[in-house]
Amino acid sequence: MVIRRATPDDASDIVSVIEVVAAERKFSAIDRPWTVEEERHYLESLSAREAIHIAVDDAGAIAGLQVLDRWSPLDSMSHVGTLGTFLLPAWRRRGIGHRLWDATHGFAREAAYRKLLIFVRAANSSAQSFYRGLGFSECGRLSRQTIIDGVAEDEIMMELHLS
């Protein structure tokens, strides 16, 4: 498994991963993945301080990805990033998330982030446990934040201070 930074040429494979995760309807707040064109445009728009790291298997297929974006365009919050992780079911609990985190964490430090945020669906206890294991702690709860298939669910906000 190789971990590398995504390029616009990875847009189609990234969309394929997010389509699988979104179709599960339980692990992500994403209910409709972007089109390949939208994903490509997003990848092209990332600043030097934002990145998607992808895990690529021996056959060249993407097994998962981790996204790091700026939280806000305001200079007063330029030290805060937001994170998202998406893994295909067959690759979960095999260390890929930690390998993606190693790349993203190093990148975040180099890009001068001092704090990272992640929003996790309240029912996704495995993701909450994963992020707690990385050092994130719960710092808030957004009630009825997502509605997927007519069902409202809270999201748990978690933070990690890098300094």
C-alpha cells in the first residue's frame, strides 16, 4: 500500500470510493458524492495548505483517502483545519487509516495547522474510537445535523491541538 497526495487525475477513483461509503448511508454525512468533474475541480482548487492523501493498493486502486481542508478562509482561523477519512469496507481495520493519518498529520504540521477538527456521525462509534486513538477529543455535539433518508442524526465534533 502506497500513501501519496492525490492529483486531479485521481478524481474518478476518489469519487468511486466516496460513492461506496455514501451508499452505506451510515458512516458519512455525504449523501450524494460529487461528480468526477466536480471532484477534479475541487482537487484543482486546493491551496498549498490543503490536501487529499490516498492509499493505493498494489493493483493501483484507491483503498481510501483522507482530506484536509482549511476550516475557514478567515486569517484569524487559518491555523484550523478540518479532516475527513473514507475507506472502502474491505480495507477497514487494516491500518490504512493510521497510514493516511501519518501522511496527513505530517502535512498539517508542515502547513502550520495548530488545530484539526473532525465531524463524525453520532452512531459511527468506530470512527469516534479511531479519532480518539489519534488524540482527538469530543468538543461538541450538533443535534440533528444530518438528515439521510429522512432520518436526523447528531454529529459529534472532535478536535486535536497539534501544538
